[in-house]
Amino acid sequence: MQTDRLQIWTEQGNVIISQLFFHHYKKIGITDSEAMLMMHIIAYSSEGNFFPTPQDLSSRMNLTLDEVSSGLQRMIQKNVLSIVQEIDEKGVLFERFSLMPLWNRLVDCVVVEENQTFTDQKKEEEGEIY
Amino acid sequence: MQTDRLQIWTEQGNVIISQLFFHHYKKIGITDSEAMLMMHIIAYSSEGNFFPTPQDLSSRMNLTLDEVSSGLQRMIQKNVLSIVQEIDEKGVLFERFSLMPLWNRLVDCVVVEENQTFTDQKKEEEGEIY
Amino acid sequence: MQTDRLQIWTEQGNVIISQLFFHHYKKIGITDSEAMLMMHIIAYSSEGNFFPTPQDLSSRMNLTLDEVSSGLQRMIQKNVLSIVQEIDEKGVLFERFSLMPLWNRLVDCVVVEENQTFTDQKKEEEGEIY
Amino acid sequence: MQTDRLQIWTEQGNVIISQLFFHHYKKIGITDSEAMLMMHIIAYSSEGNFFPTPQDLSSRMNLTLDEVSSGLQRMIQKNVLSIVQEIDEKGVLFERFSLMPLWNRLVDCVVVEENQTFTDQKKEEEGEIY
């Protein structure tokens, strides 16, 4: 039936990822495989799971548990992923992934590029004067 | 300045990807690397570029031109990507990627799973009766 | 601090609404006020609340409780909103709003327009022949 | 045909709006009618039209041209909308709406609330001490 397929589609959640990610992840030293892992973390968080286990991640990917774990460690070392502690409404401490290090690094990329463009323009203008 | 970083963020476009993709791409035989390629195609289309070249794709990924090209071919053979011809407002024929084969395969996954659940429930109910 | 404002922004959820809605709601007889009510229903559902009460809706809008209630009734009568019953994982029956009537009406708009364009083109071609 | 309706749906663009907007617009003195106008501006910008005319906006809404114009003026006076000048790639000056005043006001709402919560907690703690 027509409606069913459209209904299946519209009832699924969606994952929103900034174009910043696709434009700049390579520049900040993230590999394609790590980028895919990152997007699965984002997809899980969009469903309300803010601390997916290596099993969760591995189940949807072609990576083994070990590969997922070492991937997560590498991303923490590269300072694009962090684990933060928060307190829920009942006062219980829990851990979750934070992607703020990634978002800040990506915004940094744009800031650097804009400064570079500004410097180039200024040099050009000064070049024209002298 | 505070505003600047928020402004940089909000002025970027976003890429929207259905949870269907993250849940089911592995089941329909798409590798992580192909999934990443697919997402770059989606990211380009979100910016209005519906037929990115292997150069475009390779520039943002860790894949070589050859790896991108063979990845695209594999996805076309696997029937998750297609190239369609359309006619623009001026009557000029142009080619673009279509992801409809992918979306349909992903919706199929849900249909199959729902039918399976339905069959299981029916069997269970019948088992209860007899 | 810079990071804070960006973090506040990125930690908020988002609401995704098809362009179909903005393009066509007027055509299917939805007023601006009803459209706003509809979007609040969509916003609540994006947060996991699939059956917001008139109180919930009124608290974020300039409408009184009575205006919200009569607005919801009007949208059900116009067949753009429905209340459906579902069964949760524990087997408990619950009610929720469904926007499928709306999505189907909006897709109908596009189907009708495409058929119209097709008919016009055909007439034009026939006109050229005879 | 099944595919057609799903294809119509997936080929439409989407509009992404932060939950901040739905949660807080009322608090910063935006009416439902102005909120709807704002969302149409966001919808147009998502399609690449960053300076829709009152005609554009009125055509999709129940507001007359005059009501749209006065709505835009009110939102500029309320400092939630601004008109900014930019220079395109060819060096030509053009005008566009900017929603940065709105986004900043909405983030301010969260900052104020968080400070309030912090002050309340501190008072409570001090109350406990003395």
C-alpha cells in the first residue's frame, strides 16, 4: 500500500550533521573510518543514547569490537571526542560522550580560513598601495 | 567574540540523514567505506551539487580517485545508487545521482522486519491455540 | 565564554519540517494559526512527547486553552490531524497524534500539480499537431 | 505507484529549526503570527532565497501584503530580525535578512535560566548552612 512506505519513512527519526563536518574532518586529521564511527555516535545520541557501547557501535558497522575501542581511544587522543560526567534529575552521576571538542575544532577551521582570507586581502591592498 | 563562533555555526548548512541509513546499511551489504562515500554524496546534494565528480569526493576523503570511482561503480552494481537523466528549465539534459534505490532498499528492510514480527506473532498465537 | 553559547546551541534538539508544509499548507485550507499549532505538535513529537495536552501547547503560544482545543478539533475535522491508538512495549494502549493525514494531503498537492503540468504539456503538444 | 509518493517526499528539501525557537519565542515577545512569518523567512532561506519579498511571504500565508510588511517592521524594532548588507563573489552589494539577532536572544534565554538555577541552588545551599 502506498501510504505504508511513506509512513515508514516519516516515522523514522533523522540525524542532522553540520556541513562543517563533511567539509573539514579530513583537515583536522580524522580518517574516513573514524568519521563513520563519529557519525554513528551522533546517530545514537539523536535517539537518546548518549553513551553507546563498543558493542552498540560494532553491531551497525563493519568494525570489530577491538577496532571500535581503539578508534574511540584515538579520537579522544586527537581531542575530537571526550567523555564527560553529568548528573541526572535524580542526582545520579552518569557518563556520556561529548562532541564539543569536535564542533570547536571544526569552527576553528573556519576562523583560521577567514583570518587567512582577511590577511591575503590586506596584503593585496597594501601591495596595491606601495 | 562570542557571537562570531555561534554565527559561523548557524550559517553553515546541515545534512539530514534518516536513521534508516545508520540502522540498516550494513544489512543491505554496504561497507563502512561505501557508507561514508554515500554520505558525502548526500552532503554535496544538500549544497545543490547533485553530481559531484570523483575529484570532489576524493578531496574531502582519504580515498584516492581510483578508490572513489570503483566505490561508485560497486554501489551502482549493488543497486543502492543510480545515475538518472533530467531536463533543466532551459530544456538541457543533465545527469545526477539518485539515491532512490538506497531509500527503497532501506524501507524494504523495515517492511521485511515488520512482516517477520507479524508472522512470529501469528505463529505464537496459533501455537497457543493448538 | 565563547564555547558556552555554541554549546548551548548545539545541545538543543532540532525540529525538521518538510518544505512541502511551508509551500502547500495554505492550499489545503490550513490557517497560519493552525499551522503554528501544527508545528508545535511536531516540535513536541521531536522531543518524544507524541500527545501534548492543550496546556502544553498553550504554554508556548499566545492561544488560550479553548483556542488550542478548538484548533485541534478543527484540524481533525479538516482531516489534517488524527488521534491514533498504539500499544507500547508493555502491552499498554496509549493515544498519540498522527500527522500522516497531513503528510498525505501535502504529497497529494504535488501529485495534482504534476498531473496538471503533464496534462498541460500534452494539450500543448496536441495543439501543435492539429 | 508506491515509489512515487516516497520519491516526492524525499526529493523535497527540509527546514531545520532549533527547539530553542519553539521553547522561547513567546518569552522574548514574539507573537504566534510573527513566529509563523519568521519560519517562512527561515523556509525561504533554506531554499537559497535570503531576502524574500512581502509578496513571496504573503503568497504562502493568510496575511495581506500590509500585514507582512508591518510584521517585518515590528520584528526589526523588537530586535529579532535585521537586514544586513553583503558582497557576493562578483563584488556586488546585496541585502539579506539576518536571523542572528533572534538566535542570540534565544541563547540569552537559556543563559538567564541557567544563571537563575545556579543562583537558586546557591541560595538553597547557603540557606542550609546558616
